[in-house]
Amino acid sequence: MNLETNEREIQPITLWVNGQSYTASIFSLNGYGGYNFIDSPGEVQWTMLTYDVATDTKQQVMQGILPLTYDLVEDWGTDDQPIFDYAAQQLNITLI
């Protein structure tokens, strides 16, 4: 499985979306916005994806927006891993 720089493999989880069951195994952070260092630390968009080994394809099955904390944003450097770790903890998923 080839992951993009904004994707991480996760412990597979079952998601129910519109009455269907999907097994997500990829977690993606897609965008950061809404920040204003006076009023808001911002938020990050996340996506859960399935992966089909036979066709080497990914499918988005769930998405959302997660608010960030001031401390996290202030300590954010060039490495996005702390953001992935925070988001995984908040969403109760396990990065592999």
C-alpha cells in the first residue's frame, strides 16, 4: 500500500455509513484552516479511507473536522506527526 504524505495506516476499524459497513484502514489529514492566533487555534479536516488490495484503490468513507488546541499549534513545526497523534487520540483510532 502506497500512502501519501498526508496519510497514515491505522488499525482497521469498522464504520457504519448510510446503513453500510466499511473497514477503514487509512487515516488522512486533508487541510488546516480557521486559525487566528487571537481567536482560534484552527481545525484540521480528517478522512477515513478503505483500501482494496486487489485493485490498489482507496475509497473515502467518512470525514470530519477536528478543532486543535493553542498549545498544539504553537508547538507545530515542520513535522505533522504530532497532529496525526493528537487527531488519532481524539478520534480513538490507533496509528500503525
